[in-house]
Amino acid sequence: MAGNGRTDEVLAIIRSVLASRGVAESDVTVDSGMGAPAGWDSLAFVEIFTTVSDRLGLDVSDDDAIHFMTVREIVDFVDNQ
């Protein structure tokens, strides 16, 4: 998965959201998730999913969104849309 265009795109969006919360972009990898890095809290999670959905034109239900706790899970979801 790492290295494909969608992974890079989603990772860039998540890094941008977390950077606005003071998280270094280098701290965010495909294995990052809620609580690691420290700036990824529940509010960041909502902002991440909203931003990913908006930028990629996806319709993500709250029921779907609550199951994705890592960058990898978000990328997998996006890839299957």
C-alpha cells in the first residue's frame, strides 16, 4: 500500500490537518492513529475525516468513520470507494 498515489494523497491531507494542531509532519506515518502522535485526538479525528471526505469527494457515514483509527484504515476505506 505505501507509495501508491492514494496513500500519499490521504497521508498529505492528514499531515496537513495535524500540522495545524502542532504535530510535525514527519511524526505522521501510515501506521499513525488515534493517540499516536499525541495531537491525534477525537477532535482531530473528526477534522481528519471531514477534510479527507471533502477533498476526495467521498460520502462517509458516522457509522463508517468511527471504525477507522489509523491512516492505513482510512486509506483502505478510500481505496474501496
